Amino acid sequence: MGMSNDDELAHLRDARKQELVKQMQQQAESQVEAEQHQAETQQEAEQLTELMRTILTPDARQRLARVELAYPDLALTVKHHLAVLSREERIAVPVDDEMLKRILAGMSDDRRETSIRRL
């Protein structure tokens, strides 16, 4: 009877060990996927930055950099929008600061206006 308990214990240990190995493999795979996704995102950001150098004037690039500090999502949306417009040749290159202001204003209209009222 003592032998069957030892066998059962050994079986449980083996099962747990296999479960742990499987978990470690899954974690390693998900880490590799996350690193690949991060590398792709980084490469896309670098390509967009390089494209902005050719599309925007220096003043417009500075403005977009300031917008990116305050509103990273808005800046990314503007960059994608400019890239599409440039690719489709629907925008005059280089885009100056005034044109970028108009584009930003048009995209910022979607944001909700916040006002504070006293009750």
C-alpha cells in the first residue's frame, strides 16, 4: 500500500512538472511575440518619422513634435493621415506650419469641449 502512494505521488509530481514546463513554454512564446510586435511598432514609427522629414517643413515638424508630447495618439493619427495623403498625392509637399495647424484643428474638432460652470 505504501508503494501505491509513492507511485501516485511520483505521478502527481510528473504531471505538475509537465504543467510547469508547458506554462514556461507559453510564457516564452508570448514574450517572443511581444518583442516581435514591439520591433514592428518601432520600425513603423521610424518609417513614419522619416516620412515626416520629407513631408513637413522644419516648423511643422517642430509643431508636430510638441503635439506628440502632449497628445501622442493625436500626433500618431495625424502622421498616418499625412502619410496616406502623401501616398495618394492629395497634399502639396512640403506641408508648412499653417497647413499642419489646419489639419490639427480639423482632427481636434472631434474632441469634446470642456467647460467649467459654477452652480
